[in-house]
Amino acid sequence: MKDIKRLLSFLGPYRKDLLIACAFVFIETSFELFIPALMADLIDNGVVPGDLGYMADKGMQMGLCAILALVTGLMHARFAARAAYGWGARIREAEYRKIQEYAFSDIDKFETSSLVTRLTSDVTVMQNVINGGLRPLVRSPLLLFLGIGLSFSMNAELAVVFIVVTPVLFVILFLILRAVSPMYSKLQRAVDGLNAVVEENVRAIRAVKAFVREEWSEEKFDDANASLRTIGERTNRKAMLNMPSFQLTLYTAIVLIMLLGGSMIIDSRLEVGELTGFLSYAMQTLNSMMMISNVFLLLSRTVASARRISEVLEEESAIKEPEDAVKEMKDGSISFSSVSFRYSSGRGESTLSDISFDIRSGMTVGLVGGTGSGKSTLVQLIPRLYDVDSGSVSVGGVDVRRYDLPTLRQDVSMVLQKNLLFSGSIRENMRWGKKDASDDEIWAALKAAAADGFVRAFPDGLDHDLGQGGVNVSGGQKQRLTIARALLSSPRVLILDDSTSAVDSATERTIHESLKALEGVTKIIIAERISSVRYADMIIVLSDGKVESVGTHEDLMASSRIYQEIYQSQMKGGRNA
């Protein structure tokens, strides 16, 4: 329950709406409780004596109570909806903001599909507590205690039935809750699994179609869907035992009341109207117990979702900013000193081990090595996307852990191995590099990335819509756009992680010529092709997470076995090296 209590703090300005909704439920319930008493009075003092005026008067009072109950019920629905959806929006906002603060290592702990479920389905469950649970949560205790109180005041002898029935109902509720509560967590995890399959297959739909694996994709979805269905059926089957068990107890209580009340009428110890009114209170009281059981079932599912949401909110970012953060970078010099690193999911092996080298500001540095040698991991330590396990990484003579993160990541611009563009126009995507970039600045960056030609060929130029993930441009065009976006930020360090693999050699040379013209900017180029780094000021060769050798192209051709093997393999393969 502490997780629910924590999430209730996000009500904020909607707390007032929630309190108003509760007040309207209280008023609505009060009007409903007047009706059985008025009905008993109408029968005993109106119907039995045949007083039509009295019956009309009491009938109007009952109708007024019903209308007022309806109006207050509608007002409750209005304010409850505002509170529920406002609360849900604030929880989602808090989750999303927290995810933005995560380091890469934090994100690695959650699957993307699970985060989506926690932002959507789990929040919807929380909203249902107010939308579907608030009314019975307020009404049920009120109806229960007032109904029992009024029943005892009307006829204490008949009300003894409640003393017998109530413990039975609560024992049934306890047994059902104990069986169902753990299953709600499994149900939400099954939703995670289904979302994971959908996300993976939609994202990889081109590969699925290219390999004609639609049938396999459908089978995988069917398995996840069947798992969710099975768990859902099993959970709801147990939860639904609540209704027949309570109805059996409820109707047993009514039969007992009728038998006992009938004998009392025969003995002239009870009026017919009094029994009718008592039965109304009995129905309200027993129904309130049933509503309480449904609320507890809803709360048990809510607790599971609240725990999952709290896990997102409680996750502490592995990367912390220092209190006296450095907010200015002197230059683009880079130094690795005895750096070791491994991913949190690793089984003890280090991805990088004892890495040491120095790069002067303004140098062009190539980074080569076999697949899995740690090239991408190494450059991700520079903008502090991950923190080192040991050793230190310095930029501009300052340990990256001492920098203000926005400053560090603004001055260290990185074009990731997986090029990512966002839905929207080319102009909107370019302004990720610089929010207030003018069209002239955008065109200059596009020209430097050899992207201005194809952008000008679009009828709408910078307003050309890229589609989701940049589906409306080719792989090579996407790479050039991401390079242009990085150049717009005017960085001190520019990292290109295999970012020209999809462009032809002539275009690649044009891009490298533009990069050479950037004065004072340190360029780190990760590439598979030797031609991409051949003329770099320094080339670092990685092997199994360690620095194998450092030097120029000529130096490495004379001294590095791995570099020679890469060069020879590309020459034999007919690649331009």
C-alpha cells in the first residue's frame, strides 16, 4: 500500500476534484438511504389505511430523493473523471521524465515493452481505482454501517441475521484475495511479453517479409497472446468466484429474513411495511458488502501496478552530476587513463580493459578493430552515456564525471551507429542539433555532410516529411542527415560511429574533406573500411577490449598484425582501402 500512497501524491491540483467527487458520493448515498424509510412509511400509513394524499406526498418525496441521487451521481462522475485522468497524466509525466534521466545502464534493466506497459496499461489500472472504484469505496462503508444501524433501529431481532452473515462474507473475500492477488503481477508481465513481441515484429517487419517469415511471426505472436489469455482467464476465473459466493450468502440471508419476518408478522410483532423497508436496507447492506469485495479485488490489482510504476520512479540513475559541476569545456583534448568497463548484464567479463591513450585537441582519430572489440562502447564513455568501472576519461583536461551533463553532451556530439531520425520535417530534425538554428545554418551543415543536394531535390526542401524513424529517405541519406544534425551543435568533439558505411566512396571523401576544415574540433571516426581512417592523424586498433596498437596508417602497416589483416582482407575482397 505504500506504493499507492506514494502515487497519490501525484494528485496535486486534482486532489480537490477527488474530494468533491467523494462528497457527491456521500450525498448521493444519503438520499438513497432515505428511500426505504419513506417506502415503509408509505405502505404502513398510506397503503394500508388507503390514504391517497399521504401516498402521493410520500411518493413525491421518494421521487425527489431519486432525482437528487441521480444528479449528485452525475456530478460525482464528472469530478471523478477529471481526478482520474489528471492523476494518470501526472503519473505518466513523472515516469517519462524519470526515464529521460536514466543512464544507458539504467535503461538496460528494463525492456522497452515493459516501460511502455508501465506508462500505459499500469497507469490505466491506477485510473480505474478512481473511475470504477471510488464510488463503491465511499458508498460501501457508508451503506454498510448506516444500513446496519438503521436495520437495528427498525428491528433489532431481524438484524441479528447480519451478525451471522457478515463473518462468512469476509472469510470468502479473504480466501479469494489470497488466491488472486499474486496473479495480477503475472498478468501485467504477460502484457509486457505481448508488447515485446508486437514491438519487435513491427520494427523488423521488413526483415520478416524479406525472409518470408510471416508465419513464424504469427506463431510467435499467437504464443504470447495465448499466454496472456491463459493467465487472464485463470485470474478472472478465481476473481469471479467472488460474485456467486456472495450472491449465495446474500440470498440465504434474505430467505432467513423472510422466514423470521413472516413468523413475526403472523405473531403481530411486525408490520408488512416495516418488513419491506427492512428488506430494502438488508439488500443495500448486503450489496455494499459485495461492492467492498469488488473494491478489494480492484485494489489488489492496483497494488501490483503501483509496484511496477514505483520501480520506474525509484530507479536511481547510475550517473550523478557533481554539486560543483564544470560548465565550460576548454578544448577537445581527450585522455583515457587505465579505463576498464563492463555492462551490468555481463557475466564477469570486461568489455574494455586497461585502456590508455591521449588525443590532442583538433586531431582526427580513427578507431578500428574486429566485431565486438569494444569500439562503440569506448566512445560512449566520452559523453558519459556510461560510467567507467575503473580509471578515468577526461575531455578538455577535466574528468567527464565532473562536468555538467548538458555541457558535456552539447560539446561532445555523437552520431550513433544506429542512425535515428524522428517523425517530422528535415528542419525539425536538424534543430535537434541546435534549437534556434536558422535555415542558412541548416543548409551549411547539410552541405558539410554532403546532404544538401538530395534535400534541395525534394519539392518541399527542408519541410520534407521524413516519416517515422526516417522511413522516407535511404540509409545513406539518413546517415548524412544525422551527421549534419551533429555538426549543427558546433561541438568540440565529434564522434562518428560507423556513420558513413551506407554512402559511396566519393561522398565519403567529400564528408571527410568537410570534417578536415573544422578547426579545433576533435574527430573520432569508427569505421570498418580502412579507407575511412587511412589519413587520420592517429589510428587506434582495438582487440578484445584492449588497445592493440596506436599509430598512423604507415606505422600500423609496419607493426600491427591485426591492422595488416584487416587491410589485407579488404584488399582481397576488392574493397577500396
